[in-house]
Amino acid sequence: MSKLCILTDSTAQFTRSNYPGQDLVRVIPFNLEPDTQKEARHSAPFVSRPHLRPPGPQEFLSCFTQLSQEFDNLLVITLSAALSPASAHAQEAAARYNDHTSIQVVDSQTTAIGLGLLVQEAAAAALRGDSFQAIEQQVRSTIPRIYQLFCIPELTYLAASGYILTSQALVGEMMGLLPIFAMEEGRLTPMEKVRTQRHLFESFQEFMEEFEDPCHIALMRGAGSNPLRTRPLRTYVQENFPRTPFSEHPLGPHTAAMFGPQSIGLVIMENG
């Protein structure tokens, strides 16, 4: 029987440290490095902030070649193509690859816990022995069932990554508001602005009211958020979704590099 590997990138965060099929998952790393070019081009708000460098086509190609020694099929699931060129680099490498392993590249249209949930589903299916085509189809059909909100108070991180204008970021931070973005088709879409963390969690609760029976809810906390203040949100989930697993996670370093270390994220995965 052909052996399948799921390759993801290091922006993925997983809800469990030991999940079914974990042995079939490999991670290609992003590099966190000082962005000296941005430091030279921009003023103080951008200095010393880490730059997230995705693996290039050659790095993906080398990874494919190495994995082909062990696996016959390779499903590559990357973070959203709207957030990084990693997906395009993987596609380019797959087009250049000419060995025996079959490769499919999927743009997850998400990142962090959302990406991790997709990989976990694919790994569990691979462990069950599902076919390569069935697992790819399952991943693609799951993508529209993953919803994410991000509160990003440090808008200059988004400006440094080219998502918004520098002037917008500086004005937004001076106002001291907490902007909330929804991840829609892989892109950050402004949703609303709130004044306090209490109002933020109220917005999260209103968003959760749109779901009847999600299969997982996760909260990602940045360095600037007080874990004790998440208790009302935990209580809300336990009372309204008693059958739904709820997990809390520190914001991963790669997500922090993209959105700022004080960001807070909510992830909801619907049942299929």
C-alpha cells in the first residue's frame, strides 16, 4: 500500500501535542529573522521586529526529494496564500519535481490553529488508510468550515507586512482601539473596533452565537492578554456548547511575527 505524508509549514499550531497520525506529518520551517530592509526604509515602529521568511521553491523541492525516499504521496497544506508566498513556492517546486512521488498542494486559506486543525484531520484520515484523493478532497471540503477572528492591536505589524498602509496603522494605534479582523477566503477583512478586552470577548461570543454545534473552538492568546480574563469566555463555551472541545493556546511565534505578539485569535471549526 502506498504511504502518504502530510507536509505543512511552521505557522501551523496544533490543538493536541500528540494527535492521531502525527508520525505522518512533517513541517517545513519559516525563518524568523531581522528585517534589515524594512528597518532601513521605515521609522522606529518597525525596528527590531522579526521578519517571517517563507521557505523558497528550492527549499520545498529539496524537502520533496528527501520525503520521496520514504513516501509515495505527499499532501502539502500551507498557510493562506494571501498571507505568504509559501503556497506559490510549493506549487512552483511541485511543477519542477520529476520523481515518482505524487504531490498535491493545498492553500489552506487560514493559519495557526486553523491550519493545525486541517492537518490533524488529514493525518487522522491517513492513519485510517483513506486514499490520497479522498484525503485531499476532505481537506478542501473542510476549509470553508474553519472560521477565524483576530484582534490585532499592533497594526504596525500589518503595515510592515504590507497588509495595510503605514499611516492607517499609526492612526489606528494612536486611537487605542482593538480592531477585529475576520479571515475570509484567506484574507484579513476588517470587522469592527472595540475599546476594551471585555468588549472584545463580547464580540467573540456574538460571533459564536452563529454556530449550532461546532466540533472545536480554540482561543489563541498573545503575550499582552491576561489569561484570567478568558474565564468568562470559557464559561460561555461550556454552557452553550457542552459537547464541543474548547482549547486555549499561546500565540505561536510565527503568528506573532505576522500579526503582533499582543494579538488574540478565535478559531471555530464546524461539523461536516
